[in-house]
Amino acid sequence: MIKIAICDDDLNQKQNIKALVESVFIRKEQLYEITEYTSGEELVKDMPEARYNIALLDIDMPTMDGIE
């Protein structure tokens, strides 16, 4: 199973990214799990327990962005 984190403060962008990722994994018949975050802080808070194979991060968020 591929574990994916999507972190974006823009709900529409997050939904678009999720739909695109899902379509790829469904087409490849690959098991996946997507966890969504609305801020870098939320993602960092989960990091001790959560392990992701792929992290898709927004680089323009108000406080902690994807680059930080």
C-alpha cells in the first residue's frame, strides 16, 4: 500500500490533486491511502506516527509552507 499525504490550504486545489492521484492509482490497480492536511503544522504534528511514501505539499501557505 502506498501512503500519500496531501497538504494544501486551498480546498479546491486539494480536491483536484486528490482526484488526479486517485485516478492514477486506480488505473494502475495499486492500493493507496490518502491523508489530507490543510496546514504544514497539521502534517508535522502527525509525522512521528505517520509514514508517507509520497508527500504533495503546497509551497505557498500562510504560516508553515511545504518548503519549511
